[in-house]
Amino acid sequence: MRSVRAFLVLSVLCAGLRSYGARPDTTLVDSVLSVPYDDLVRDLQASYHMLHRAIPEARSGEDRIAEGRIYHTLTIIHHLLGQSDSATHYGLKALELFRAEGDRLRMGEALCGLGHGLKRTDLPQAITYFRQGLAMLEAENAMEQLASNYDNFGVVHDINGDLDSAVHFFRKSLRIKEDLNDSIGIPYSLNKIASAMLPEGRFEEALQLMQRADTIRRAIDDRMGLADQPVYFGDLYEAWGRYPEAIAQFKQGVRNSEAMDFPYLGQYCHEHLALCYEAIGAYEQALISSKAARAIKDSITTESTTRTILQLKEQYNAAEKDREIASLAERSARRQLYIWIVSIAALLVVVFGLFLHQARQRRLRAERDASVIAEREAGLKAVFEATESERGRLARELHDGVGQQLGGLKHRLEAMRGKAPVQDVITIVDETSREVRDLAHQMMPKALSRLGLAPAMEEMVHRMFNETPVRATFEHFGTDRELPSEITTGLYRIAQELLNNILKHAGANEVDVQLMVDRNGVRLLVQDNGRGLGNTIGDGIGLRNIKDRSRTMGGSFQLEGAPGSGTLATVRIPYPPTSK
């Protein structure tokens, strides 16, 4: 609230407007300096333009006091517009003109005005200016000016954390205003004294003082004061913990700020509405009020920049003022550029950080996926290796155990040949031995381990289609290269599965099998002219086995064809890294 009050309590800066007249030949200057304070602050833009139009007339008339008063009044306008640099600039110009004319009363006003403008940015310098200015005003016994500036010096002490000194100067100001019957100034002092009581918990006393201030302002229809008054009540009720009443007062303050076009007041009210809503747990309303406060703050910055540009254009023909404003605008532009550079750099850092984070997350996901796939492939490979090992063991058991026993039994029965029952037994034993040999051969063909992949595959094609109407051919190229046992076994099983599938489901009369080995790896092609894709895959289990076997060997499996046009199965297996 203190920042808002600092803009509202400006009687110290305009007291000189009512005390001194202008020279008779300066009609515009005289008119400008005779404008009442309430009218001056009612339309800040109109006052700004009017004051600037009066500057050339004051210079041409060589009225240095009038020129200084115009600069002093421009200090008020720039404070209200939130343009602290310009306010300080005009305050210093006014001080130099008053010093050159030896007007100590106006020097005291100008020094206090400079202190009032610097209280937020350079508190020690502000205190120094106030002490110098008040000493001059006290020496001149300028009670009206002292009343306003005691108030503002109390605000400086409040900002500095010296509450006792603040209350001391507030009360000194109130006594003078009551002696002068200053109905506009008295409510300001009452509200300041009441606000100083809030940290001490003296809420009832503060309420009485604020109600008295409100009554006076309503009696004289003080528009600026009435616009500000609900905010004092809001501060009181907020400190008191009476949040619903505080909310009602701050809402009224928002409406007043909109009616008076005073955005600083609206910003302050929205900020404290957010605090009150948060205190009662209305977090959604608190968020809305907080956003409204930020929006007003942003709009103030935007509007201030726009106004500065318009002012620079309007003052283009005033050479000295143009140079001064241009310098201020240049500094503002540099600050704005710096802000933009820092903002863009921060944004780039954030974007780059997000990019690195996402890249790291993608890399981690890829590593996890690769780990899962590798683990699954290793599991499949282990299953196939265990299956082949078990097939080999069973084949050896059938051949070396059951096969040998059946062979021995057959030789014994041969010795008893001629007897009819024995002949039947020999026939049964012979068929059983042949079935055991075939089963052992299918589980682990001797040709694969003895001769290699190509001869074993050729023998399998001949054996499977020899007694069928299907014309089967087998071709191989470059198969003299030695391949790892897991590749030869895997390709043999894949070919066995594909050929069994053709026999069971394809209805083909031609089958072509090709095995090719080159520098890129091994390719197996199995083509038929049967029913085509959709009918050659059986129940799907065999196809899945083929895909799994191909993948565990690091290769790929592709099935092409259409209904009625046959099927082409292609298996590609690259050489393992250690393959020679």
C-alpha cells in the first residue's frame, strides 16, 4: 500500500501551485500554474501536454521562477505516470532555477520533492534531501508546505523501518493541517497514523481514525481521496484477519481505480485480494487476482513506453528538452534491450535444457528397449539351443539304444526264418527299425553334421518330395564357406518347417529351394506355385517359430505372395562378427 500512497499523497509537490502567481505577460503560464491540484491529476495526459506548451512561453518571458514551477509540476505528473527518471530530471531543473533566483522556500519544496521521488531507489539520498528541504521550509515558516512534507518524510521513515519517527512526523503534519483547516490534507495524515498502528495490533483505534478520514473526504467530495480510502480499510481488515471485509474493500478499490484510470491502485488491490483469498483457502480466486495484478503491471509498463514515444515526438522542436528526453529514452531502450537479451538467453537455456533432458530420456528408453529385446533374443536362442541339444540327445539314444536293440532282435529272428509267425515278427521289427531311423534322422540328420548344410538340405528336399507328385528342385551357390553350427542348424530347421508347410497346406506341384552364401551373409529362398499367402501358414505356430529363429540369428524373415499366385519365403542371415 505504501507504493500506492506515495503516488496519491502529492500535496507537498503541488503546494506551490496555489501560493505564487505568474507575471502579467505570461497568460498561458499563469493559467497553467493556477490549475487546482484535483483538476491537475484528474487528466494526467492533458496536464502533461499543457505544461510542455507553457515552457517556451516561460522561457521567452525570462520568468525563471515560473519555469521552475512548471518543472516542479511536471515532477508531479511524471511521478503519477510512474516515470521516476523524468520526475527526478525535472525536479533537479526546478531546484537549479530556484537556487539561481535565491528562492529558498521553493528550493525547500524542490528538495523535498526530490527526496519523495528517490525514496524507493536511493533511501539515504532521499533522507538527505528531505532534511535539507525541511530545514529551509522551517526557516521560512512555510506551514502549508511543511504539513505536506512532514507527511512524506514520515513515509520515508516508515520505509526505513523507523515506525516511531514515522508516527512523529505524521502527527506533526496533522497538527499543522488542523490549524490550517486543510480538509484535503487531514485525511491523509489520519490514514497514515492509522496504518502505523496496524503492526502493533491497535485495530480499533486505527478503524476510528480511518472512519474519521472517510467522513471528511465524503463531506468535501474529495474524488482522489475517496478512490484511495477503501484500500486503507482493506489493509486494516487484512491485518485484523477479517478477510471477507478486506476483500469487499479491495474490490471497491479495484472499481475506483478503473473509474479514475489509476492502474497503480488497481494493481495493489488485486495483489492484496490474492493474499486474502489465499488466506481463506479460495485458491482459484487468489490465482485470478494475482494474474490481474500482473496484467495491470505489464500494461502500465507498456503504456508508459507508448507515452514516452508520444512525448518525444511532441517535444521535437524544443532543442534542449529533446536532447534530455532522447538521453532518457536511450537509457530506457538499452535497459529494455538488456532485458530482452537476458530473457531470450534464459529462454534458450531452458529450451536447450529441455532438449538435453528429452534426448537423455529417449536414449535411456532406447537402452531399456534394447536390453529387453536382447534379453528376449537371448532367451529364444537358449530355447532353440536347448531344443537342438535335446533333439541330438534323443536321436543318439534312438540310434544307439533302441535302434541297436531292434537290430539285434532282427538278427536273432533271421536265424528262425521260415516259420510263418516269425516272418511276421521280422516284418514288424523291420518297420519299427526304419521308423526309429527316420525319426532319429529328422531330429538330428547325420548329413548335416557329416556333410554340411547344402548336402543335408538337398537330401531333405529329395526325401520329402521323392514319393509325391510335387516337382522339387534344390540349388546352392557359394556354400563351400564354413558357417557356425547355430546358423546351419537354424537354417535347416527353417527349411524343414517351410517344406512341411508346403506339403500340408500349399497344394503346390512345383517347389524351388535356393541356398546362397556371399560376402553379405546367407540367403534361403523357398518358392512354390500353390494357393498363395493366407493358406500356406497353417495354424501360425510354424511361422512364429521361423521368425523367432531368424531373429535369434540376427537375421530377417519375409513372406510374399497373393492368393492363387504361390508364395516366396526369404530368410536373410548376416555373418556373425566372429565368423571367418
